[in-house]
Amino acid sequence: ITLPGDDKLPPTGIGDDDLSHMTNWVECLRSRQQPVATVENGFRHSVACIMAARSYWEGKRLYWESKSETILDRAPQA
């Protein structure tokens, strides 16, 4: 997954001890600049993790309905 404006893939395997994400966030607090990972990126990542966990626990496929921003048990109507 790439962020808008990125022309190459991000690094893989960043461990929990890598401080680059936190450092970027603190620097952006000070400078009022946009961080590398936005709130929207965090939201999308969280939804994917929640859906994966629920799908595993419930043993079924789940769907994302973007208009209402809800997780559904059935495919959204077109």
C-alpha cells in the first residue's frame, strides 16, 4: 500500500522499536505540518484490523460499506 504522492513501496518489516513514526508525529506537532500517516490512514488501518479479527472470530466473510462507514455481514447493495 502506498500513500498518495509516493512513487515507491514503503519499507517492510518495521519493528516496534523503530521510532520513525513517533518522531515524525512529534516533529509535525511542533511544525504544524501534515504527518506521513494521516488520521484517515489510521482509520483505514484500524477498520482493516477490526474486520480481520471479527472475520476470524466469527468464521465468516465481512464487507465494508463506505457510504455509511459500517461493517456488514453481507455484500453492500450497489
